[in-house]
Amino acid sequence: MRVAVSCRAETSNGRYRAILPLRELERRGHTVMWPGHPSFEVLAQGRVPKWDVLHVQQSTNEDDVETIEMLARHGVAVVWDTDDDVSAPPKGSETYKTLGGRRKIRKFFQLTVEIARAAHLMTTTNEHLARIYRDAGVEHVKAIENYLGREDLEGRRPRHQGVVIGIVAAHEHEIDLKKMRMGELVHDVLRAHDGVRVVSIGADLKIPDHRYRHVRHVPMERLVQALREFDIGLAPLLDTPFNRARSNIKLKEYAAAGAMWLASPIGPYVAMGEAQGGLLVEHGDWRETLRALVEDHDRRLGLAASAHAWAKRQTVREAAGIWEGAFRSAILRARQRAA
């Protein structure tokens, strides 16, 4: 296949939904035209590049539909991918503010539906989000999880004393963390155990203790490496429509780093458990669950071993065939429509 890709390479979405899958397809012998390839200039000039399929990751421009329709007339398939429920961002969140309030959110969601319907296939991270778009009239939707890169399983964990509790949370999670009082309850555990340290990457838990460290940003390609100092990774979520549509990649990142995890039984995490190296924690049980695990060295090590074993089965190498099949189905659909 000749696969062109349009993505935001600097984002986590771009890495998991485009960069990693397309690199793996290159290893399988397919030709990939990355952003900046001369064929994109052909498209900019209104002509049709020699592509079999264009993979568009989370682009939502009003002229996308026109471009998709032009390519479709010439038998070039378009796969459009998104991994957020833009119909339901929490009020006050970063996404809500960016989109500009309820009226603009509804309009923006309808634009994404129009783009998805024009494409030959829409891909997303889970069946919950796939159903939202199917219910909105998108006929061809396939859920493909986010998978780790091969390199995420490389590297060793650094030795350290005590227990490191860690969390990775984008700024859009700050509402969840505040309402769940995660900073306060983690601080309680920190004060109760001298050998505990806490690290937060992204959102700030604002814990007033010298054993707490906040890291504002870690480049995506070095994230799992940074997580290797974690013994327990946290993934708390409020039960909201937006959170139910999230990906489960955070748990895979913790697992790849060799850390066990604790997560809310919400959305992408509902089916997870000890087989994947962690525990689901109800809203009011976080403090006691954390305390118990800090004190139970063998329990932590056992869950961490399960986590890492699971992560080894969650690389994009194992998922390449799923992406390959999705692109082939879109190409077949495009050629049938153009015939």
C-alpha cells in the first residue's frame, strides 16, 4: 500500500494514532508518505497524488470534506481518526475553553461527523466513542486501541529506596484531580510513610512537601523512560461522558515502565485488573488502597510483574495487522465507490 499520513506528530495522539502504526507498516514493506513529502504539494495544487490511502489524524478543518470528496472521486481512500469525545468536554476544562462553549461545541462536533461520514473509514480508540459516531450517522467506524512502541519496552528501571507514587496527567485532568482531592489524599499517605516520594508529570498536585516533585513536561518519546522510577502509577478519573471515551494507554505506559497501577473503574479502565498489573479503586477508597500497597512490598512486586508481562503483549507490532486490515478495507470501499 501507498499510505500518506497527516498528523500532529508532536502530540501523544499523533504518536499513538499515526506515527507508531505507520512506522510498523513501513517495517511490513508498505510505502508511507510522511508530512512534508512532495506528494502533499501535489494535493495542495488541487491535483491527485499517487496514494492508495490518506490517514488523517484529528484534523477538523472545514475544507477537509471537500478534499476527501475530491480524493474519493479518483479512488483514493481516506481514513479519519479521532480519540476524543468532542461532544462532551467538561465545563471549565481546557477542551471546553478551547472550543468556546456549548453552542460552538455542538457545531464543532457536527463538523467532525461530517468529515467522518465523508471519509471511507473512521478509526478511534474504543467502542464507546465508536458508538457515539455511529449513532450520529457515521456508517464505517472501527475501534483500534492505542498500542505501545517497541522502544517503550526497552531500558532498565533505576534502583531507588522507598516507594515512588507517580501520576501522569495532562492539564485537562486538573478538574478531576481537584474534585477527587487527589493532592490531599496522596499528601496524607506521604505524611504517614517516611519512605514515600511522589512525582507528578503534567498537572500539579500542589503538595507542600519536599518529597513531592512536579515535572511540567516530558517529551513523548522519553515518557516511559521517565516513568521507570514509579512503583505505583495513578490513573484517577471522574465518571463523565468525556472520560468514558478515553484511551487505556496510560495504564500501558505505566506497565511498560514496570510499575503497577491504580485506576478508577471508569470508561477505558473498566475491564482492567490484576491480569494487567493493577487494581481498580472506587472513588472513596483511594487513600486506604494506597496506604495498603505502600506497606505491602510483595503485593506491589507481584502486580508490577503482571503489568510488565501484559505490556509486552501491547505493542504496535502485535496491532499492525489490525491497522493494515483497516486501511485495506477503506481502499476497497474507495475503489468500489469510484468505479
